[in-house]
Amino acid sequence: MSVMIGIDPHKGSHTAVVINPEEIVIDQIRVKASTRQVVELQEWASGFEDRCWAVESARGLGYLLSQQLVASGERVLDVPAMLASRVRVLGSSKSQKNDRQRVVIATELVDDIARFNAQMRASKKRIRAAVAASGTSLCDIRGIGPIGAAIILGAVGDITRFPTPGHFASYNATAPIDASSGNHNRHRLNPRGNRKLNHVLHIAAVTQLRYPCEGRDYYQKKLAGGKTSKEAIRALKRRISDVVYRQLGADVRRSTS
């Protein structure tokens, strides 16, 4: 059975509701906003194989969650906040619209969603074609798909402009800032650098934590060594940054040989 899963994202938690083709609510869940949010949502929705996620404000408050779902292979639609507010008005007793006006607004809403979905499919198709034409090997890295690869290629340009992996890490903000105090060696998040590029690396890191691979083993090793979860994932992002640097360098050498 085909279902739609609507998500109302918030800073502290996300509420998801499953609706069948008859627009009947089947199930719902509220998950805490955390590194496990996508894992918990997918485990909950595992019984609905033919599913599509509709995330309110997928380019705003719901951006991270929607990108994580896409990276995990899910179909995701963006429901702009303005359209979502129109739906809430339609379902509110405060609405002064009559039935005919409600039908018109609802029809417009469905048309908007269909148009946005078609635009997203066309955009993804163009991106996949462009990334394939570039000959990059970035998509060989677990957690980096065509969209992530396109962001990296667009942001980096010529990788040879970064002399070392450390220079590249500083540019993408995966090089942590020393925050040691006394005998405690600690590092904190680097708020500078290219945040879009940093986000792609973050998505790759979160994706690698979901599967048995070198990335997850590295993360677990950092935890066993006394690192906090945030410190361990920052270390993994830096490791992925180094892998991306090597892949881009290899691509350049291969294209010039």
C-alpha cells in the first residue's frame, strides 16, 4: 500500500504521521531531534515499503532531516511552510471559507506539490547527468550521492589550490579548533569555513554510522578512546574530508594522464 508520511519538524523533535490513499491517519510518532532521528523514523516506517515523505519547510527548519532522508535513499517532497499553513487553516474551525472555496484552495495545494515534485525530479536528473559527465569518483564514497558530489565540485573547483588535506579541512570547517584546558585535550566545532561543504561531509558521516564500514569502526574506536559522541563524529568528518581530498586529487591525475 502506498502511503504518505508527513513530517512537522522542530528544533527539539519531529512529528511524523502516516496517511493512506484515503487520507486516513494510520500511525504517527514523535522522535527527538538527534543523530539517530533518521534511523528511528526508518525503523518506525519499515512496515510501509511504498512510502514517500513530505517534510514541511525542507529548505528551512526541515533541511537537515530532509537531506538525511534523501541520503538514506528515501523519496522526499518539500512542503513549503506557506502551503502547510494553508492546510492548517482549511482544517481549522476558525476558517471562514465555504466548501467551494476550500476545494479550490485544496486543489491549488495539490497542484503546487505536483509541480514542486516534478521540478525536483528534473533538477535531480540534471545533477546526476552533470556529475556523471564530470567523471568524478566522489560517489564511490559511502554517504556521498550525486547532489553531495555536485555541491563539493561546485565549491572546491580545482582541488590543487589546496596544498594539503589540512588546508582543505580548514576550508570545509572540519579542522577542529583547539579548546584544551589544563590536562584535558579538547577540540570544538569550527564555525568558519564553507558550511554547505561541511554539511555534505556531515551527511556522509551520519550515513556511514548506519552501516558496517570503516567509518563506523573509526567512530566506535574514538568512543572507546574516551571521545564524546560529538567529538567522535567531528573526527569522522575530518577523516571523510581527507578521503574526499584524495579522491579529487586522483580524479585530476587521471584526467591529465
